[in-house]
Amino acid sequence: MSAGRVILSRFVVVLILIAGVGCHACAQRNNRVMNRPYTDLRPWHLGFSVGLHTQDLQLTHSGYVTPGGESWFVEQPDFSPGFCVGGLVDFRLNEWFSLRVSPGIYFGNRSLVMRDYESGAVERQDIKSNQVVLPVDLKYASLRYRNVRPYLVGGVMGAFDVSKRHARDLLQLNSADVLVSLGLGCDIYLPYFKLCPELKFCFGLTDMLRHDRPDLADDPDRYKFTQSLSKAVTRMVVLTFYFE
């Protein structure tokens, strides 16, 4: 297991334990008081979020073999935790459903390794990203139990990468992407605000690989890495903490 995965897994475990202790404390206190009993009756409200995420690429290989007999395989062997921040506008639809718009920015990195089957040669590339995102989600919340209320969420997310690209990179990705997302979370009603830990899984709908590489016209040998792939689709796991 890579160092990035170990750090992320330990961080997630700590956050889950903290949330669990908070829920237990709220449940104990709920025998006497219910925090913010009318907060869910507001027609709309604002909030903000912080969180962690990992970015993955689902790569489809084309089977391309160079004139020299090279056959390159591209993979993302580990995951680097990224940071995300955002805002929130929540519109109440009825007792059970609400529409949530949460613009933000995701800072992340993908580390790719390229290997040639025949020679064993290895090339590496880090693809950093600063994505401006606009998720639009439909939230379904269960009955409130004292000071906790589990929920499910699903929707679509537009993303645009504003990070600078470097000419002559072995691989380049397109800037715009569209993803669908599914997740679950829990509203925790505290005395002064509502804390909502949420775990979401995002699946890209578009091919992110930039197939046209005119910047490599004077060095066509570097184009073989792009030719080795037919598609690259985004996958993300996002752990978010909303403060509402």
C-alpha cells in the first residue's frame, strides 16, 4: 500500500471516529434537549464545506504497437489525497427532499506510470489539477432521530480544470468534465449549527484524454503514449464536511 493511501485511510478512520463520538454524545444529550428543532423548515439556507478526495483515471488501452515493437501500458498505481473547499446553497423542496448546489474547488494530483512490455522501460508523469466544480444534488433525508438524520444524495457535477498545462507532456487531459455522483451522509444537529459528514462517489461521463497533440509534431516519438490509450475516464471519492 502506498504512503498516500495509508495517510488517507488513517485520516478517514480518525474523522469517522470523531463523527461517531459526536453522534453518541448528541444521542446521550438528546434525552433532554433537541438542538435546532426548526432548522429544516427554512425554505433555503447557506453553508460551506471542507474535505478530502482522491482522483483516479479509468484507462482503456488501444493495443497500439509502435513501428519499433514497443507496447506501452499506462496505470495509476496509487492515489494521492487532495483537498477541497466549497460553498452551499440548500433549497427545501418538501419534508424529505432538498436541492443542493455546492460550488467549490478541488486541488488534486494523479501519478501515472508507463511501462513497455518488451524492454521494461518506465516513464512517469504527475498530472496536477485545480478543478472548479459545480455539483447539483438531490438530497433525500430520513426521519430525524433526536439529533441525527441520515440521508442519501445523488446528482451531477460539472468540473473545469484551471491548472496550467505544460507543453510536451507525455499525456494531457481535457479541461472540462461532467460526472454523476452518489453518496450518503448524516445531519448532526449541534447547538449552533448543523454538521454533515458526507461520502460521495463520482463517475466521469466524458473521455478526458487529449488525443490531438500538435505540440508533439516535432517529436512524434512522444506521441506513442497517447496512441497507447483509447479512453481515460475520471473516478473520484470525496469525503466532505458541511457546516450549515
